Amino acid sequence: MVKLKKINGEEIVVNARLIETVQATPDTVITLTTNKKILVMDDVDDIVEKVIDYHQKIFSNVSIEKG
């Protein structure tokens, strides 16, 4: 989950696994796999960094055993 700020200033939390695309227009548009679009104030690079951080936290304790 990543915390973002909508255009109206409202903070929202978005499931990072549902993000399909992030586009930089005058505003940043996030398109989810459900085809829902969200306008946010966060810039594309910040969103990418937040998604990467989220996934690193999830998988930081995963170990792969060779058998």
C-alpha cells in the first residue's frame, strides 16, 4: 500500500499491486487494473519510489531455499 495525495488534498492509500500505469500530464494520473483512474499531486518518480519501497518491505524477509 502506498500513501498518495489526491488533487483535492485528500490523502489516500492505494494498493500498489493494482497500479497498472502512472502518467505525467499536468496532473499525475494513476490507472488501476480495475480501469479506475485517480488524479494525484504526487509526481511519477515519487510514486515509482514508493511502490519499490513497498515491495522491498514485503519481500525483505523472504528467503529462497535451494533443495
